[in-house]
Amino acid sequence: MNGKEGDRTPVLTVNIDAVGALYVSYMPWVQNGGLFVPTPRTFDLGTKLILRVVLSEEPQGLMVKGTVVWINPKSVSGGRVPGVGVQFGSDEVGKRLRALVESKLG
């Protein structure tokens, strides 16, 4: 996928309902922070998308601009889950999400 479905930016949703799941998904080494999102969908590195993050205390979800920076393809070995690592955007929403995630992880 080249990042565009027609002329639309793809939207990817991740639901994280426990701190343990957030800990496993969070990618603190990524500039601006990021989350690994399990998905069967295929994306290319560099794909721009909208990431909808639903946390237990944020049931409406936070919509953040993101970029695919990591890929575990469907054919990944070693029992790893297929999905993508999404870097948060550097705008205010991305900064707010990173701060929220890091505060939950303490």
C-alpha cells in the first residue's frame, strides 16, 4: 500500500485496554514516540496515516497523524505478530498522546 487509498489517508485503529498491553506496544526509541499496531493490513515504510488510539480512559480515542516506521509482515517468523510500528506526528496531538502514554507507563 502506498499510503493512499484513492486520495484518502488510511486510518488505523488500536484499542489498548490495559497498562501491560500499552507497555508492550509503546515504542519509546522512536522519535516523538510510537506504537506497534497489530494488523493484517499491508503498509509500506513511510506511509502517512491517521492512527486512532483508544485507551481505557479515552473511549472516544485520540486521532494522531503518524508514519509507518516498522513492519512485521504477515510472513514474519518466530511467532511475532504481523503489524506496523507507527511514529506519532510532531504536532500538538502527537505530543499530547506521547505524554499521555508515558504518564500511564510511569
